[in-house]
Amino acid sequence: MGTAQDYKIGWICALEIEYAAACDVLDEQYESNGPADGNLYTFGRIHDHKIVIACLPKGRYGITSAAIVAERLRSSFSNLWFCLMVGIAGGAPTAVQDIRLGDVVVSSPGPRHGGVIQYDFGKTIQNQDFEQTGHLAPPPEILLNAMAHLNTQHKKRGHRIKDTVDKMTENGAEYRRPSSDNLCLSSYVHSGDCDCQDSTTNGSHLVRRQPRAAGVETLVHYGLIASANSLLKDATVRDALAQKYQVLCFEMEGASIMNILPSLVVRGICDYSDTHKNKNWQGYAAGTAAAYVKELLEVVPGSRFVVPFSLDGTPVAKKFIGRPEQILKLSKVLLPQEQRQLFVLSGLGGIGKTQLAVEFCRLCSSKFTAILWLDGSSKDTLNQSIAHYAHRIPADETWDPNIVKHLDNNLDAIARAVIRWLEQKENKNWLVVFDNVDREHVALDPLSYDIQHFMPQADHGSVLITTRLIQLGQLGELLELEKVDIATAKELLNSWYTKPYGEEEANRLLEHLDGLPLAIAQAGAFLLESGIDMSTYIRLYEDRREEVAESLQGLELHEYPNRSAWTTWLISYEAVHSRDKHAAHLLVFWSFLARSNVWFGLFEKALRNDAVAARLKSWLGSIPSQEIVFIKAMRLLRSYCLTEGSQTAEGYSMHPVLHRWTYLKKGLSHKAEIGTLALEVVGLAVSWKEERQTPLLRSRIFPHAQTCLKRTLANATKDGREETLPEQTLKEETGIRAIHSLGILFCNQGKLQEGEKLFQMALTGYERFCGADDESTLRVVASMANVYTWQERFDKANQFLSRVLHSKTNISIKFSLQVSSLLSVIYMRQGNLQKAEQTQKTLLHTYEAIYGPKAPFTLTSANNLAGVYKQQCRFVEAEEMYDRVLRDREEAFGPLHSWTLETVYNIGQLRLAQEKYKEAEHQYLRAYQGYEKVVGPDHPSTLFALIGLGYVYHKQGRLAEAENLYLNALKGYELLDPMVETYPPALTTMFCLGQLYIFKFGKVEEGKALLKRALAGYNITVGESSKVCISMRGTLDNSEGNDNTALAETSHIE
């Protein structure tokens, strides 16, 4: 008998007569009881194939029983190449297919099926409907090839089925061919419950068929077999299925095994699936089916090189989701060809490389004679995996399954022997999968290895490598696996978490996990096992404590044994650290920045400060100062799939889950030191010298500033204490200057509340470090006055500005002029136009004298003076001044600089005040499109231009367009600033939209609600007695008026 590993072909029967026929066609039968798994087995040989035969328990037929037997068979005989389901069935004769009793039907795939379909139908009585319930896997490639070869032989020389059955008849009369083969009309139904033994009593009920040619008794048909869990005795259902799907016969077990084992179903026809069933033909039909299989196995190549794919040891997902394009790419490269094919599947740990490889093996297992799945995580595990397959390779003159024993368990020697077996000239159609090849070959690491030493060198076969080492892509075709899309991510989450959840919560969670399959699977499993809701999980996920994060990540999944995303990243991090500690430190430093858009130039200005440069060198070596070293470090990180992108305009990026892990696992313990350093680098990177690229640079730096502050600020406590910076940040003037610079950046991006907080921190630091009257301190005071001016909190603005003006410090001329400029803006905002004009004229003349007529400060002053003229309705003077500013700013900075667009916007305001709406529309649209391109759709400047454009549409009567723009602007402001209820531009938007609703759309209540929100905000910011508040109250009083009620003006539009 040999061992269970020697048996490559399984054979399952449902009935005793089928089992007897299977045993009777064996060339040799072995004596053995087999494994005690609940099945009873007969062992034997046909040609050079060792075969194990199992039969269903007596009286337990159908799909369920057959599936149980097949599962036991697969488990006990792990080397099975394929399985045969052989027995009897009911035929479906048609005008096209002349199927008769005793014929053989072989499942053969078609364009839309694998050779067998599963279907259900109601009660098994005449005229019941049916429903197809599933498509099943096709037979393995080697059987399809053998079937095609045998069919060709049969067409040339005929088959030997009759000869084989005749020999079987010598052992028992049950295989004799009956003489009567009658097919009744489909409309004729047999009456009574007993078997129909004679359908010839009334010839009018029979279908007239031409006799077959002399000597032709049995035909072999290839096509579709229908399988159900109950017996079909209905001619109308038979005919309908035969017509719709071209079904050739009906049986009860085949559907159960097709997706358990690579399988072929072979059936001898014993009746016509109608009410006239009887058992007369069962013996002969069982014999013809078994005889066909015997002949088929004689043309199937010997199992010398067959090692079937086994799921044993492979981390199989309970449900593989998505990736059809990647499966197709693997298939195009790896399916057997004349020359050796090598494919490298690379990507971040947890991105789904292993699961994709497993799915490819499962889908394409029939295309390969042998699939070896090897654990490549270390040299030891790789050798052990190879040794495991040494037991499964079929014994012949070139291979001894006892080689492991003969070589005294010398794993290196065993591995070389297996590789030589793969290299044999005749052994061509194998696939070797090296999974988790994540350890770079280093001489001092005993667990590392050179993967090429384990690859067969013959020019045949296929090799698939899954790895985080992107440099292995040099060995063959490379596919860098990327994150899954949102639809696939949701499907994956649903496969793990089956309870109801809110769409908004799911989107928020999946945004955090950003398409990383392992992280999504772990989140779903944790939610299901812990019983917490999704909002609680998200809150815990956002917690910045390492122990909380580790608890969420600690759940082990079956398909990722002994691994999580965290452990895979730790291995990669340590590998990088062993090669270049500064590159590893760069990853940690990066965790305090935004996850994307990191580039070499970010460090440029920080290096000009000696103290910061020294700290950077201590932590990062030459990475910040030498671009080639920076690129080399990024290449190393990328070689372990820890980064994405390249040194381009977009910079490098890191997956958000990995970014979070790096901070929690490596960065948190260095929070004070690295957090301060990151703040200094980002703060010093902010440029206030106006050049063509300055707005883009600020927008590029801003996400880093946001992340850096989030990472560095101490958590606010439950008792409401304010968030604070680490003490180390405010110990030196450089850190304080960086905080001040970041405050200006936040205000520039419309984050006034955050900017104010940063100014307050910087002010505290400067007062302690430099004194209350030092110019550095006063500059922060002026910045706070500027914030309050933007917020139209003029009392606070004047209070802080007064401190600067009354300081005893001799401040620089440049700073003095900046203070005067801010003072003039306050005059203008408060309606004191005479003082504003006087101050701006003085400033303009001073700037022209000191810096020249086209200097940035000069043009800013001219722009402000034009604004004063506009408010004074001196439109000609305003237009002349704006034209000068626009011309000079376009020349100096280009058409898309934020200063240029500011002037374009102001000209739009001028045209609006002149009631030249078409020209105003043109200017506002140019400003909006320019801002959107330069600083993004959510920047306050972009939203401000959107309000202006909406107001023009409002005036032009394009009310639906105006409403849409107002709503978009308000939504943008609500996302932009947490103090939206007191943010003047947002209040202006509420006011404009409220007027539109009341006076144009008749939505009085909605409009009133918006006006009340705007009025409440302005009452806080500018006071109840202000012009704006008086105007709003008047509008509310008139809200019951008609469509002709005049629109109240605001301080921001016109």
C-alpha cells in the first residue's frame, strides 16, 4: 500500500454498485484499512497511478454526505492530485445530443461554467420550476489535457469501454447490458409510486429514435452536468435545463466536491430523469463510467512530478476580497511557459501580499503539476518548509521519499535535493512561492540568506516571491501592491464585522486605516470580539497612548499567524536601524511631521541656525545637509516598503497606519527632544519673503505644522487645562521664534484660533526669555493685534497695538512701518476713512522713498490706499491705484501669486461697488480659480472669493447659483475654523445666504435663523452698536417684507 502521501488520485462513489465497479477496474488492489477518519477506503492501482476509493454511507446520498466524505479524504490524503466522482446519472436527451442508456457523460467546462452547475428545484413532481444556485470549479488542467487526448484517440480508433465492461461481467452479472432502452414523451407521466419496470405497454408514449450504427453501443459525451441534493424525476424540468444550459445529465453529488478538491465528474446514464425511472441499467451504467475512467487514467501522465497545492501551512483568508487586476497580472506572468518566470510581489507589511499569493495559488492550482509554498521569513523556516515537501514528492527512480532520514535531517542537504528535483528537465510546470522574504541577506545575520541560492536554476517553472524588500524586484517582474480602494475596504470590513453600523462612522474608521487590509481585518475582528461600537473604537484608535494602541492591534488573526502589522513593521524598522541608524531616526523624526510630502528642502532654513543644525546632525547625521545622503536614506526606507514616492515635487509619503505606529512605538518616548526639533525645523521653514513660490511653499508646509503641533502638544486634561508645549521648546529663542512663525502660518491658512494660541505661547516665551519690551516680544504682540483685526475684535486689537506704540523700545523702522500699516487697516475697518487715508499716504511715500515704487511693502500700502478710495467712492482714483498694483505685482510675482490674486479680488469689489456686475464677475472668478489652484479649495482666500462671486450672482438674479456658492463657502468655513460662529467671513456668508432665503426664496424661517447666527457672532466681535449689527437688525425687522426689499450691505461685500 505504501503511505498516504503516495496516493495522488481520489475516487468517490455514492452507491454500492458504483463502488463495486470502481474496485473491479483496478489493475491491482492493496490490502489495508487506511486512516481512521470515518471513511472506509479501498486502495489500488490503475496504470502507474495509486488510487484511494471511498464510498458514501449506505442510504446517505446527496451533496451534504458527499462533501463530508470529500473533506475527510482531502484531510487524510494531503497529496491528492485530483478527485474523481464516478457513478450513474439520469440523462437529458435532446435533438442535438443523442444520449442513451449506458452512455457516459464527462463534466467538461464551457464558456460560462466549469463543467458542473448546482441547481435547486421545488418538489420533484411534474411541471415544477428550478433555479441555478452556483458555478463550480473546472477540472484540473492535466485532466482536461488527458480528456482532449483520449477524445482524439476515440475518434480515430474508438474506445475500449465495451471490452472493459465485458471483462467486468466475468466477475458479476450486474454489469450486463439490458436489451430495452425506451425514452418516453416528456408529457407522459408514470402513475404510481413504484419503479416503472416497463414503458413499452403503449407505444404511442415512446419517442421514435433511429437505431445506432452496427457495433456502436456506448457513446461518450463531454459537457455540462447538473447537480442537486435531491433526485430529478421530472421530464419537463429535464428538458428545460437541457434547453437553457445544454445540460447532459443530472446527479446528486458532484457539486459537493468540486470546490473541495480539483475534481472530474463521470456518469453512466441509467435512466432519463423522468417518472419512468427503474434500476435495470444501473449496473451497466456504473460499469461504463468506471471503464471510461480506467481508460482516461491510462493517458494521464504519471504522478512522478505531481505535488498538489495544499492549504496546510498557508494563511488562508476566510474570504478573499478584490484585487482582480493583480490576479490577472500574476496569471499572465506565472502560468506555465517554456522559460522560467519570476514575479516579485512587494509592498508594505499588512498590504495583502500573502493573501493575494494564496488566492492566486487556489485559483490556478490546476495549471501547475506542483506548488511548493515556502515560509521565507528566515533561513531556518525556509529549509524546514522545503524539507516538508521532501515527504510529498512522489517516489520513483530519481526520488526517495525517505531522503530526510537518509540525510540525517540535514536541512541544507535536503533543500539542495529538492531544488535538484525541480531542476529536472521533465519537471517543468511547477510553482514555488517564497512567502515573507523580508530579511535582507547580511553576512552577520545567521537567519538571513541569499534567495537565489534556493531558486532552481533550470530555465523552466515559475517563482513567486512576496517581500517588503523592494530591491528583490531586480530578480524578475515587480508589482508593488498598493492599498485597496474604499469599496473593497468596506467589503473587507463587512467580512469581519457583521453587526449594523453607521455609514459615517465606517467612513471615518476606514479613512484612518487608509486601505491597509490587515489593519481593516484586525479592526473588524476586534469590534466583533470586544462588542464595542465603532465610535468607541475610533475614539480609542485616536488615543495617543501606546498601551491603548497595542491593545487594539494585539488581536491575532488566523490568516496572519504570529504576526500583526505592528510586528512586521518592527522587523523592518530594526533591519533599517542595523544598516543605518540615521535612516531609522529619520523615520521617527518623520512621525512628528505629516505622513506625505516630505522633501529635502524642508531642512534648508533650519540648517542656517547653528543650534538646530547641531541637534539635527546628532539625530539624523548628514541626511538634512546632504541631498545625496537624504536620497540614500529614503531609498533604504523604501527598500523595506516603509515609504512611498520619490524626491519629486510631491515628495515622499508614508502609509497613515505605519505613520501612527512609528510615532506611538518609537517617537512617543522622544517626544520632548524630537518634537521640539521638528517644531523648529517646520517653523523655520516658513518663508515670509514674498516670491513666486511662497504661497505654494506655505501650503506645502502647513500639514507638517498641524501634525507637528498635534504630536508635540501635551494632552489637555479632563479638568480643562490648556494644551502646552514641552518645556524644552520654550527654553531657547529658536523654539520661541518657530512657534511665532507657525502662528503666522496658521493665521495665513485661516486657522485664527490656533494662531492666537500659538502667539500666546510665543508671547509667554519671549517675555520670559527676552523681556516684555524687546522687539521680538512686541512683534508677537503686533501679530496678536492682527488676529483680532481679522476677527473684527477691534477693542482687543487696539489694546495690543497700543502696547507696541507706547513701548519705550526703539523699534526698527521696518517694524514701525508694519505697525502703522496695521493701524491704518483698523481705521479703515472701523470706518475712520480720513485717518486711514492720511496714514496710508504717509506710509506709501515712506515705502517708496526707502524701498522703491515696486517693492512688496510699497505695493501693499498702495493696495490698502486704493481700498480706502473705494470706500470713499473715489472710484477713479481707486481704479488707477489698483491698476498700478496689479501691473507691478504680476510683473514681480506672476499672475497666480496670492498678492496678485488679492488685487484681482479687490478690483472685483470695486466693480461691484460701481454696479458693473459683469466685470465684477470676471474678476471674482479669476481670483477664485487662481486661489483654488495655488492654495487649495478650502483656503480662506478661496472661500472669500467664492462669497464675492456668489454675491455678484445674487445681484444678477442668478439666485440658484448664488445659493450654491454661499452653501459651499459656509461649509468650507465650518471645516476651517472651530470658531465659525464668530469668524467674520463665515458670518458674512450666513448673512448673505439669510437675505437670499428671506427676500428671494421665501424661506423666511431658514433665513431668519442664519441672520440671527450672524448677528450673534457680530455682537460678540464688533459690538451691538456697530454699523454691521444695526444693518442686520434692520434686515431682521424687515424680514416679513416682499421681494423688493433692499439688501442690507455688509462690511465684507462691496
